[in-house]
Amino acid sequence: MGWRSGLLRHVAWFVVATQVLFPKQGQALTQTVERRLVRGRTPLPKPIIAYPANVACPACGGVVEDWHIEWTDPAHGPDLYKGLRCIDCPLCRGWVLYQGQKVQTVPPGDNPQQTRRLPLQAARWAKSQSRQGKLRHYIDQSAPGRQYRDHFTDKEIQDADADAQADPRY
Ligand SMILES: [Zn+2]
């Protein structure tokens, strides 16, 4: 961070000074520098490719409407998308991972970290992202939600909804 903002400040000063001293050439230079900076910056944020919705689970063949990766600890998200962590199918509870841009069963000999969806994370998601607003209602009332009806206990859902609803951050 430090070296980069320092470098940008130097570049900015250089561009300003050049424009004052050589207005015509300075403008062309500014455009070149801007193009370089924009181009240099674009590859940095890698697009996050989501677990695809409505694909068959490689273990049971059932169509999973939503893998709900966002119900896991957010810190584990990057590893899930890199295939370093696996997650269970809501229908058969078989472990799958995301590799080669598709959902696969865990290859023999591979031992990725098993990642659980958390009731509180799910309730926070339901509050801010679902039409129903509560995990209980999302699971009871929506087609993708119904695939998770055996995922958490009633008590877990009730407690998580209460916590999420009381938390002004979500
Ligand atoms: Zn399955």
C-alpha cells in the first residue's frame, strides 16, 4: 500500500509539472499514464466465480438450486472457490469441491478441509439478502430454501434468527 501511493503521488506530480511546462506534450503523456494505470490495475481484482446454481450434485445427482457458500464463515470463501475446501451437498450430505470451474466429488487421496454452513451466517444472509427476511421463512417458503430443511435444527434456526434480527449490522 505505502509504496504504491507514494509512487502514484510521484507520477501525479510528474504529470502536473509536465503539463505546466509543456502543455501540448503533457496532455498526450497524461493520457498515456492514465491508460497505463488503468490497464495496470484491471487484472488485480480476480472475478469470484460462484458455485453454479441449479447444477446436479456429482455425488447424488440431485439438482442443488443454491449451494449457499455464503452461509459458511466468510474467511473460508476464497479457499472454497480455489478448491482447497469442500462443502456438503444439502441433499445427500456428500462432500463436493469446486475445481476446474465445476462442482466435483472429492478426488480419491485428496483431503480438503470440510466446511460447514453456520446457522448464524445463514440467518444474517436471510435477513439482508432474502425476500423472506428470516432463515426460518426462507427454508419453509422458498424452493432453494426447502433443500436445507434438514440442515439445521429448529432450535439452531430460532436462535440464529433472533441473533441476526437483533444485530443492526445486518
Ligand atoms: Zn448430493
